[in-house]
Amino acid sequence: MKTPAPPSRPLEALRELTPARVGLGRSGASMPTDALLAFTLDHARARDAVHAAFDAQRLVGELAGLGLQVGEVSSQARNRGDYLRRPDLGRMLDPDSRRALEKRNGGASEVVIVVGDGLSPAAVNGHAVELVRHLAPRLTEAGVRLGHVVVASGARVALGDEIGDVLGARLVVMLIGERPGLSAPDSLGAYLTFAPRIGLTDEKRNCVSNIHGAGLSYDEAAFKIAWLVREGIARQITGVALKDESGAALISARSALRAGTEAEKKKD
């Protein structure tokens, strides 16, 4: 007996399941005007996100308002043009910033958080403070001591390695704006590196990406990052050797919370 074929669905129905450009239709040999205008708008938003002003002073103030020890540094990229044309400059602290960090280093920190503009300052302006607000208490619950928070302008991911090294961190968490896409110009990423030092490459890092309004929520991202921080320190490794198994822990935590809630309802 033949297995019946699944019911067919119109291609346009897929648009309810994904922000990807599917089922757009066509007008002659081209796409419809509405689809073309939407593409042009999203492309402009992505370009604007790359060139958005990085509000470093506001971030420093709001992060300090969370009770954190916050500093500010810059890379060797002097302006946005240099940053985009010379990725290497965004991976190195400028001399003044390095000297300032060396003066702040009052002993080894377990974890340092770096907040860098990256390729989407708009993402960092919009999401970094709220993510840190959710992340800090989860690190405390995990028994992890959070040291400095550093706001870095003109930053590439690897800038966190030098910052973490100067501050004596066991692990650095770099929160940075990801390359804007046509469906998400304001996506924030988190890169975790154990034993940060200059010269490390990306296989030594774990990444939690797609943190924004239509992607990973602050609470989910904070849970994943805290899990990776705890396991990275315990196992003394990050990157390809540390697999993200936080999903099972998250399901277990939610089940326990649900069971506790139901028990409270029965008491009432």
C-alpha cells in the first residue's frame, strides 16, 4: 500500500513560517514592484546599520547603572572608513586604551564582558544593555565572578582577546553587532573565548548569535551564554571542543519551573 503524499501547500504559505524571501510571485520576467521595494528598503536598513553611530557613552552609563565596573576603550581604527577597510586595526587596542586597561587591572578576573560595535552598531545600541541585565544574575547563579565590563569602539571580535589578556581574565565574552542581513539589520552576537590572548583564531571561540527582537530572546541568550561560560571555565576550553548542550539544561529548567508553578496552584 502506497503512503499517501502529504497535502500540497501553496508556496506563498511558506511566507508565514520564515522571514526569507520565498513565494514573492512575479510580474512578467521580474519580481512584483512591492517585493522589489521591500528588498530595497531592507537593503538600505542593513547599510544604515553598518554606518550607525555607536552610542558608547550611553552604554557606559547604563551598564554602570546596573552596578557594574565599566571602562571604555578604542581599537586602532580611527574612523568607520578605517574600520571597514582595515579589519586588522579593529583587532588591536590603541596604545592609550591599552595603558588605561593596564592601570585598571587590579588582579585576575574570572570573566570580562566586552561590548563592541562590530558591523552593526545599531544592534549593540539596541540590545547589549538588556542582554547584560539578563546575563549578570545568571552568571552569579552559576557561581561565576564577573569582573570588568569594557565598551569598545571600532571593535572586531578578536579585540576581546587582547582586552581579556590585559585584564587577566580566564574567559572573555564579546558582545558585538553582527553583519546585518536583509531580514535582521540589528542582530547581536556573543563570542566566548577561554584564556584570551592575542593571536587566537575562531575555532577557539563559541558563538551565540541571532540575538534580536525576532530571533533569540535576551533570556534564552543569557541562559546559553551563562551555560557556556560555566562549562568553559570548568573544562578550561571553548571553541570546537566545547559543544553547546545548553538546550537540554534549558528544557530541564523550564520543566522544573512548570512543575513548581503547578504545585503552587494546587496548594491554592
